[in-house]
Amino acid sequence: MTFEEARAQFPVLERLAYLNAGTNGPLARATVDALVEQAQRDLEDGRNGTTYFERMLELREVARRGFADVLGVDPARVALVESTSRGCSVVLAGLGLTSEDEVVTTDQEHFGLTGPLYATGARVVLVDADEDAILDAVTPRTRLLATSHVLWTTGRRLDVDRLKRDSGLPVLVDGAQSAGAIAVDVGQVDFYTVSAQKWLCAPDPAGALYVRDPDSVRVQSPSYFSQESYERTGEFVPHESSARFDAGWIGVPNLAGIVAALGTHPVWRYERAAETAARCRELLEPHVEVVTPPGHSTLVSFRPPGDPTELVTQLAERGVVVRELPGRNLVRASCGWWTNDDDLQRLVDGLRDG
């Protein structure tokens, strides 16, 4: 598949310089066609019967295998969840943390991670978004390290393998800005979450959770899909696999869209996205302060000379879609493998003319 053929899957790119996959990726024609086709089938044939439920179960497993391919892991270690936030909540609720425990995280995390962290009642230790700072904060009370692989703010990539190796502690990774954007090697990390509506361009809600050892986490919020068998009393035997953490029903049209979306990404996606992010940085540096370290991710965050809210609005009026990071005086451009030079030039022209 050539770049032009791959890019042509996304009709929105015909009009907009769409640089916001860090929030929601563009939808491909095949993804929407799959959604609509399944919804039409449901309209005409109903949502019932053996064939319907067998198709639902089959699509769940195809999606599970697709997420496993993205992470390079065994599908048996992947749960289907709605988002990274849900994945983080599943893990944190199941670890049994108390006020006697500490969790080390950074001051650059999304609420999708920090909210569930605070809800555990454990002491949350906030440190600079730096591997040394995280490791230096470890004490005998530390039960978990929790951080993003790629920070949603600055786009910096953290060495999560080092955190696991040097601490020996369980590590929970928010993969919202990494899975589908950069090549991911989960390695020995214990928990890794995926937001599929971002860089994987899936319909939302859609996500996944990798759990290296399912027995290390208690099932605190079981769905119907969590159990291998159950009694009338509610007692149940959980699946041996990480499917025990599946978050529940996913509509069949949405499942069809997720599977289609996972099939839209060319084999050269990571190399192309990295090159595009480097080019974006090169074009921006004469005009703004770029805060994303070179070569770290497909996010390019920058500090504009003026008001970021006004800039994002002005750029949107010119058909350039970027994201303001509220309270941080930053604007973020998301460079996907589908981004071309014209998209980047439109961003730079909007900055210069504004």
C-alpha cells in the first residue's frame, strides 16, 4: 500500500489538516462502512439469536488479537475495555491498595490515571516526569509505579522498561499516546492500557488492557464476560486469561468498526509517523518554542508567543485541527502516519500569518 492509497482511506484529510489524533484519530471509510453495515443488519434482522451472539463473540476475539498484535503480546493477556481510564481503574481497584501503601506517579499524567490513583486511598507521590525522579521516590511502602509511556503534555517518552527493571515493582503504563503511534515493546511491564480511538483510529469507546499475570489482580467489577462459570449466588470462576477483566458489552456495530480500524494501518506506519513528527518539529522551531524532546513521540507540543486558546481557534478557522492543553500554555500537534507535508505547511502558515 502506497502512502497516497493509505491516506486516501480518511475522507476528513481531503479538507482538514487533521493534527489531533492524540484526542481522536481520523475515521477511515472502511471503519464507518463496517459500523453502518452491521447497524443495518441489526435494523433488519434484529439483535438476537445464535448467529448474532456467535458473531459478537467472534468479533471480540478478532479485536483482542488485533490489540495483542499492536502490543506484541499473547492475546490471552489482553482484556477489552472502553479506554485507558477504564483499564487503569480495573487494575487499581484490583490491587487492594490501602492508605498504608504508596504509588509513585508523575506530575504530567492525565486524570484518566491520576483520578483512579487517588480513588484507591493510597498515598500518591507526585514527582517530575523523569525516570530518575520516579526511582528515587521509591520507599519500602511503594506498591506500584504508574506513568504514561508517552506524556500527553510534552510528548516525552519514558523508559518504562527501566522503571520495571530497576525498581522490581509492578508498573502500570498509560499507553494512550503510544499504542498505535510508536512501536511498543511491553517487555516485563505488568499492565499496559490502550485508547483505540486515538492513534488506532477506532470508533469510540474502544480500548484494551494488557495484564501480564491475571492472578496478580482481583476482579473487582466483573462483567458477564469475566466468568468461566457462575452460580445463582453470584459466585463465579473467572477466566484463566485476562479476559476476566473484560469491561462488558460492546455493541456489535462498534466491534465491527474496531476490527476494521485495526486493519487500516500499513506496516510502515511507525517509521513514517516518526519522520513526520521530526519534520513538524523542524518547521515549527523558527516560530515557536517546541517543548517535545526530539525523537520521542508523534506528539509535537509547543509554546506559542500569544494566547494558545486564540491560536487554536484561528487555526481551526483555517482548517487546521490541533489541541490546546489547558492550564499549561501549550498547543499540541499530533503527527500520524497519514499526515503529509501540506498538513504541516498549513499549520506553519497559520502560525506565521496569525
